[in-house]
Amino acid sequence: MQISPTHLIFVASFCIHGYNGAEITLYEEADFGGNSTTINITGKECINLPVIWLERAVSVETKNNCIVAHPKANCSALEDSYRIDPDTNHNADLEYIDFHNEIQSFQLCPEPELESSETSTR
């Protein structure tokens, strides 16, 4: 099996972003507007949002990272979580996926998803 340069870039990008850290910015208005907060995450740990940001995020900039957003603290309620891949339409307005003002915690996606960029466990 031959590995193309595209595959190598994808794997390298996933390793860099998935394991060495990521930067996620949440916004209180659609289209990345209004007040925002940027959260740095390393590894696969669960990040609970600061109290002031609970149920407040309306758009999210994942900066080439994939996150799993949870409507409960400690990344619980997996059945109600939502995978948010980079550069998808709903990132600019989480209302499109009925997830605006719901995020209480998030974590990096456990692995890249190649088939669909809009997968939910909901």
C-alpha cells in the first residue's frame, strides 16, 4: 500500500492538533460575534466551561480541530453530545444543530471522522 503526501499531512495534522493541544474559541453570538473566550486544551481531557460561559456559546471556532461538545459538566450525557468538526456550516451558528446555549463541557474528538462532518449522537 502506498501512502500519499495528502495522507501524511492528514496524519501529521491530527497528531499535532489531537495530542499536543488545541485552541477553541466560543462566541456568545452567531457568526463568531459578541464576547468570546478562548480555551486551550491539551490531550484528551474534558474541559468544563467557566461558570460565566455555561449555556452561553452560540458559535464556536475550532481552529482546525474537532471537538465533542456536551450539554452537561464533566463531559457526561454522551447520548446528548455533539461532534463539531472544523469548518462546517453549523460552527457559525449552533442553532442549526439545536445546540446553541447548551455547551457546558467539551473535549477533543477521540479520532478523526472521515465519512461525515455532521455526526451527532443525539
